[in-house]
Amino acid sequence: MPSRLSPDLTSPHARSVLVAHASAPVCATLLARLHANPGGGLHALAWLEALSAAPDLLYAQCCGDDTTSLDRSWRPRAPAPRLTLRRYRRIRSGVSDPQRAPGCVVVTRLATRDAAQAQLHANAAFAALQDGAHALRGLIASHLHLSDDGRSLLDYAEWSSADAQRRALQREPERLPLASHPAASVTRYRPRALSLHGAPTQPARVRA
């Protein structure tokens, strides 16, 4: 069985989440640095490799709400560009098969006016998933996150493959209202590496 490279998003140890976008070399460097000196209340760090021209994504689960020290350790050394970090908290999850490792992670971001509007979108998204005679084929889990300022809703959706997500979106877009929203940003990723409690499940090698 292949190593699972996507973290347990429902872990009770994950109080808050930091998300950043960066190039593959920067992701590899930061993963190695945080593995060598985890500190800062880090619970898990996942590196997701974009399946398009978009930057890769780092998803860090933090044990507490104060992420100041972890913020500092994420600063790449010059001449690498400074990372823009956004902090979220997970507000809702739906998991159909917790033992299945995802072949693709689809991250959907939707700008919202405030936390109340974000909650309306979140409720509608889960209602749509349940409003059908069958489960969406290939969908393993959906985890909704709300940014600290309430102006960004993020869905971290685990799928069996990118093709499975594309087929579901094409055939039943009404079941995926966030991914089909015209104002949403949707990016597909391949789980690349995961560090749990200082023990990486896969070396952080930079792709050619």
C-alpha cells in the first residue's frame, strides 16, 4: 500500500491551518527546514504539486492558534520571493472513505464578503453533495476552511484522480457548487510529500 501523502485533516491536534503557494524548489527547501527543526507548534506539513502551471501549495496544520514562530520559519532566504501566508480554520468535513489515499487534491477558493456569507456557501456545498441518489464517484473527502478574516472559503477535496473530479464536474456541476462557481479559483494537485511529527513519508525531491 502506498504511503499516504495527504494529512488527516480531521485531526483534533490541528487547531489552525497555514496555506502558502510557492515554486517546487522553495517548497522542498521549506519542507526540509521544518523537518530538521519543526518547532513552532507544527503538527503536519503537506506539499501538493500543481498539475498545471500554477505554483505548488504548502498546507500546514498547527497545534495552536499562535503561529508567529512558524510564520518566521516559513520565510525563504533571499533571493527567493517572500511567501504570502493565509491562515484558515477547518469548519466542516465530509469523509466517505477515510482509509483511501487520494490520487488528487482539488483546492477551490472562493472570495466572500464575510464569515456569514462563507457559511452560506459552505452549507449549500454540503447540501448539494448529499442531494443525489448516489455519491459522487471518486470523491473521497471534502474539507471546508474559513480564513481568519472571513473573506475566503477554501475547499480541500480529496479525489481518487483528477479525471474523476473533471468527470463529476462535467456531469453533475450542481453537486459541486463551489468548484462550478464562476468566481471560484480551482487548482488540481498531486500529493507530493508529507511530514508528520518530524517524520517525512517521502523525500522532498525537486522535480525536473
